[in-house]
Amino acid sequence: MTKPNISLTIDAHQADEREVFRPHGRLCVRLDGAVVRIDAEGPFNAELFEAFGRLGPPVYREAALGGNYVVLVRAQRSVMMSMEAMADLARSVKAFQDGGFGPLASVYVTDSSVEGRELMLPLLARHVYQPANLPFAWFETEAEALAYARDRLAQAGPRAAAADRSR
């Protein structure tokens, strides 16, 4: 089954005028077969991940309709965020997992030029992905990350699509 190519961009331009603080950072989310690709440019604030929690579920649900999938995040510029922002991201990731439409794994691509990777990636593992029981890894190159993602998909084998599981 070929998954439709849907996408979502969250940045300061999607802010609600009633919000006191605008989202900082940028997330461009698109579905590419069994991979949800996220181009992320930080630093990030809590408002960005609050918006992701509201706007992200349709992409993840669509991905789950086709069965197993992984998330690949390509981080640029910075992965720095406050603990409040990390807590908002953790709530979203856990909600996707608990809702039955979460991925098999989340993998990040961060080269040495990405600010904060040595500090933030271990914190993301401990505070976001471990509590959601979601395997998490990071690599310097997209080729390495895709190899890991394909391996996770192959190990899991076929899974009934979400639409089939609900019958």
C-alpha cells in the first residue's frame, strides 16, 4: 500500500493571535512511505511542541494506517530547548504511543555542527523516549539513520494497518 504524501509545517507563522508567546523553531513533517520525516530547526520553545501536540496527530495516524513506521528527524542549527519544551514534546510522543498510532522508533540525524547535540540528545532519550517506551537513536548521517530505520522495520515484520486492527 502506498501512503499518501501529506505534510505539515509548524513555525511562528502558525501561532494563534491569542497566544502570548509564538512558537520558536521550525518543524516540517511529511510522510514518506514507512518513514515520517521531520526537518527540525531549533532552538525550540514549549509553544512549538504544544502546537505539534495539536497538529501532529493526523500525520502519525495516517502513517499508522499503513502499518509499521519510524520517525526520522533531521536536526539543523540547534536542538536546544527548555525542560518545559522537552516536557511538552514528551507528552506528545507518549500520547502518540498510548493512542496506538506511535512509531516503532525515533531516529535523529545530527552532525557535529548542530548546537546542543551532546547535551540534549541524551536528555531526549531519558526524558522523552524512554518514558514512552520508544526506541531512540541518533547518527551523524542520514544514510546511517535510514539503515537503522530500515532494520527496525525489517525486525518488526509486517503489522496490520491501523484500519485493519480496528475491525
